Amino acid sequence: MHAAVVIPVLNQLAYTQACVKCLQADIAAGVRVVIVDNGSTDGTGDWLKTQRGLVVVSNETNRGCAPAWNQGVRAAADAEWIVILNNDVLLPAGWISALVNAAAREGLDVVSPAMRERDQNYPFSEYAADFVKRMSGVVRRDAAHGVCFAVKHEVFAKVGEFDEGFRIGQFEDSDF
């Protein structure tokens, strides 16, 4: 499996740092992580310059979600799977291989993981292990979620890139 993760960011440095921390094992295993900085003004750009193992695309202004996703997809063009990920997401160990394996098992070209969307007010590692165990084998079709979804690269060849005609935050993921 050759995968890349695309993360658009606009400020929210603490979220980006926590997300990248969760991705360290994936980066070490050869997963390309592309961060598209949409004109952050809170120190995110400076922090990204200090990070090893990341591909950083910097925009002077906020181009919006779909353009950032497209920039990331282009930067990861040789990956078999491209994961679109929000920067405020925490991920358990083994998440990407489990996601791609589930997609292969179910014959899916676009797939999202089960997620818990709440404040992180619990011990993440313990909760994640239990949550992954409970959700193992659960499949909900036709329910990809823009917070985190993996797309087989060949899908982009069939349907094209994300529609940049949407304004910021207007269902680019649903449209795709």
C-alpha cells in the first residue's frame, strides 16, 4: 500500500501539532504527509518549516478547502491511496492500513473510518483501542465523511479533482 495524507490547515497550530504527532509512525513507515497551509497567521507556517518528513505547500491566502485538497492531491500524485484529513483529527496506530484494508475487503474506492466527534476529554490511546475493536467489521455504505476519507487515486482520473467553484466550507466533500 502506497498512501499519502493531505491535510489543509488555516491557523489552529495546536490541532495541527497533535494531528502530526499521531502521524509520526505513518511518516516513518513511508506515508507521505502533505500539509497545505492556507495562509496561516498564528505561527503554523513557521512551525511547519521546522518539521521533517512533511511535504508543505504554502498559500499566501486562504484559497479554500477544495483548492487546498487539489494542491495536496497533485503533490501526492504517485500514491495509490490519498487520504483527505482535517487537522483536528487524532488517529490511532494502524489506522491507515486498517482503512485501506477495509476498502479492499469491501470493494470500495472511497472510504471513511468510524469516528467519534467530541472534545478529546478522555485517555485517547485507551479509548481508541476499544473503539477500533468495537467498530471492526462495521460497514456503512454511502457515508464518506469530509473529516477523513481515503480515495483510491484512480478515482481522480475518472471524476476529476474537487470542484473549486464551491466557496469555503460548502460541501465540496459531498459533491465529490
